[in-house]
Amino acid sequence: MTILNYPFDSGEILQKRRRIRRELLADGTKRMPKRIAVLGGSTTSDIVSILELFLLHEGIEPTFYESEYAQYWQDAMFDLPELVQFQPELIFIHTTTRNITEAPLPLSASDAEVEDALDRQTAHFTQMWEHLRETYHCPIIQNNFELPSYRLMGNRDAWDKHGMVWFVEEMNRRFGDYARSHADFYIHDIHYLSACYGLDAWQDPTYWYLYKYAMCLDAIPTFAHSVTRIIRSIYGKNKKVLALDLDNTLWGGVIGDDGQEGIAIGQETAEAEAYTEVQEYCKAQKQLGVLLAVCSKNEPENARLGLSHPDSVLHDDDFVSIYANWEPKDENLRRMADQLTLLPESFVFVDDNPAERDIVSAQIPGIAVPEFDSPADCIRVLDRSGYFETTTFSAADADRSEMYRANAARAKMQQTYADYTAYLRGLEMHAEIRDFTPVALPRIVQLTNKSNQFNLTTRRYTQSEMEQIAADPNRIRLYGRLRDKFGDNGIVSVVIGEIMDKTLHVELWLMSCRVLKRDMEFAMLDALVAQCRLHGITTIVGSYLKTAKNAMVQDLYGTFGFTKTQQFENGDSTWTLSLDGYQNKNRVIAVNEEEMEHDA
């Protein structure tokens, strides 16, 4: 629904919210249900109603618990029965500078008194966060603080300990320190958001006096969209690929007409500098694990000529895929998705041409196609849209481009083998398959929230939930890491099963699509069977829960040798495997070699 795509018209969203909600709920989309508690230090009803629209638009169907006005702390700390019964899966705490109670202090206060006030205010929040964490074991999103609406001492407010500006900045620093040291806790940065919006407009006091809104009404869609970015990222709904046009997108001019020397890139002109900043922005995304690709109507040699310009920031080796030809761009994007074993909807397509944008939007459901008018506008729209909002980050993210480039080398090598098994052996694959470890847990959580296609149940887990599973003696857990002669793929597979008597019920089985058809699934099955035998388990029961994206694994259990015991009309199925007489199926991957060498 384009009305909810950034840049959006806040007034139109507020005016048409009921119609938008009806249309979203009637569009037939199968969404992820989530129970979200909103604990407010000010009026939150309009925030909740607009937040629902953005979440529905992102494939999340929320059910809300909303605290009474300014009762956020009481609801959190006193285990209100309604909230306990609601059992939130995510908690959003909407507090603002108006909820700071320990400042401003009198100018006569000593430094020690100021520090005591900071400690009291910090404890007010940290005690609440700890109680919520221990009670509900779910992600918590907490606003930091916007700047105050006035400065008693003028510019001195920023550096004098008695200044409200200084107090707010110090509280924000302490909130950040807490977020860095606690998993499943996220800061919603209204300090930045209100500055972008314009602090005077954001804090229009009329809305506080009349309605106890901590921001103006027109800012609520901007606010709700920003919260949605975090929730979307937590539940693995970020985009993965930034597919870029070339002419008048990454440089000014048309390389085929103007030649390498005629395109605008570098620092010599205002136009060239603007396109250089676009390239710098795109290249920086690689650090987050975003894959860069080219999708351009161009001759291949001209595309590479532009990327080899001496002032170009981006070069051939920054891209995991380059499609420069005269085919329709939507077809090239689909081919690119197949090549990368990703879904087309995980792409962001950036093109200066409105006609090309319209075609791609119409032909590929779910793909993001930002609207912009200039290079500077391009950066702003990409940034504010939050396609790649980062809530977790690991070394594997930073290495993702190299992993996909290594996949291209593997595909090239496959062409030299007539026999596929010989090709697999030629990869010299080595797997590490073991129980969950604290070091591996963040990547495991990330994988459960990002894997959609090779995922038998598509269950999502937060860090807190996964920590509980990792400590549960009634579960068998395995993660698999795969490396070969071309490099380390990182952790690529996860299996979780619950023990019930002598049967293991598989709750989760997933694998990264970048290691498809390399028999890693058989290595994981062999390891799972071995663990089951150690626990005296004689039977494994697995379920396939159909989604719009996981059709590739609907018969996976059958290839494992399971017997289908139930088939449901909605496409779901149940499968059973007796371990009596089971023989290992993996023939091409060496598993836990270092461990076996150590035991020897």
C-alpha cells in the first residue's frame, strides 16, 4: 500500500486511517501475529492506531495491550493482572522528556546532588526494565529522550551539569550503555527523530495541554513508522539486497553516450559530489551485510567502464551480481533473486527513472522501490525508509558479500564436473554441528528470523526465548556451520526438538538457502539421530507448516525417509521416522573433524 511508503503524507494517513486498516485486513495477506504491550507516559491511543497500520503493512498483525494514561511504571512493576494475562511478546515503553522527574535541578545543586538525581532517574527505568525482562522474557523497546523545549541558561545548558539539555544527553548515554549490555533491549531514538522533524513543531505544547500528547498529532505517523522499523527488524523482515541502476543513479549522465570521461562522479562539481555521496552511502551498507547488485539497461562493457572510473567509489567487486543488458528490469531482478537463492521481495530497487520504478513495482509484489527526485533525496529516502534497520549485528553480517561471491565461484566450479556427487566432494566441505553455545546464540536467533524458504515451521524466536531453549534439558538443539575450499559460510542450519517420552518433536528446522543442494541437511539429520539415540529416543516426529515462501521443503521429510502420517487441507503435514535401522545419509561432508581428532 503506497500510502504507507516513505515519504508519506502524515495528514492523509491520519485522515484515512480507518479505511487503510480495512483495506489492509481485507487484502488476503497472511501475517505474523504478535501481542504488543504499549506502556505510556503520555496519551498513546493515536500512536497505537497508526502503529497498527504500519505493522500490518509490514506483514505483522498486532494485538495491543495499552496502559492507562501515564501508568507505564505501575503496569510494569506491579504485575497488573490484565498485562500478565496478556503475556506480551514485545513491550514498547513510550516515555519522553516530560516523564523525567529528577530534573531540572536548582542552580544551587552541588555536583554530587546532580549525580544522585541522575542515579535515581536511571534506577527508575533500569529497575522497570529488569522486572519486565524477568517477568515476560520478551524484547523491550524504550524511547530515549528528545531535547527540552527551552534552555534556562541558553547555550550553557548543553555543558553545565545544572542544564536540562545536559541532563537529557546524559540520560540518553546511560540508556545506550544499558542497550549495549542487554540482549533484546532496543532504543527508539526520538532524540534524533524529533530533531529531523523539527523540535519546535514536534513539541507543540498545545497538544500536551489539550490532550496530553508528548508530540504534535502530525508527527505521530513519523513516530509510528520509526517504531515499526525496529519491530520489523526484530522479526526478520528487513530487506537484504540493494539493487542499483547506473546512469543518473550512481553517476550523472549516460555512460553509453557521454563516455567514461563525461559522467559526473568525483569532487569536481556539485553534481559529481552528490553522486559520489550516493555511492559512499551504498558502499557503507555492505558493512551491515547488505548485498549490492547492479540492474541496469546498458551494455555490459559500458557498465564496467563506469564502475572503473578513477573517481568511482563502487567497483565490480563490491557487487554480488551485475545484470547490465537490455532485458526488462523486473525479469533481470527475478533472475538475480534465483541466482542468489533469495526472494525478489527481499530486494530494494533504486532507479532514477519513474517509469522503470512503476514497472518493477507492478510486476514484483513486495519489492521496495523508493521514490526520489535527486541524488541527495535518494540518500534521505533510503535512510528514512529503514529497509536495513540494524537490531542485531555479527561478523557473519559483515562477511555476507564475500560469502555470496564465494557461492559464485562454487557455481563456476560446478560447471567443470559432469557428476554432481564428485562436485560436492571436490568442494572439500567440513561441518561443525553441535549444541547451542552462548557465542553462537545471536547468529542462531538472527537465522531463525531471516530464513523463510528452507524453513519447515517458520517459527521466530527472540534472544530471550532462545536463551530459555538453550537451557532446557527437555530439548535437543543443533546448529551447523559449513566451510569449504572457497571459504566459511558461517552458521547455516538450526534444528530444535522437544523430548516427549521416547519421541522427539521437531519444532524448528531451517537452513540458509546459500548452501542449498550441498547435503548439509543430511549431515544435520545424521547428527540429530545420533543425539536422539544418546537420549534413548526411538522416534522423530516433524511437521511442515505451509507458508507462502517455504514450498521448497514441503516434501523434505519424505527425502529423509520419514513417513507422512497426516495431510491437512491447508497444505500442512506431519511426518514420522523410526530410528530403528537408520543409516547415515551424509556422504560428502566431514563433520566435527577437530573434535574427533581431539578425542583420538
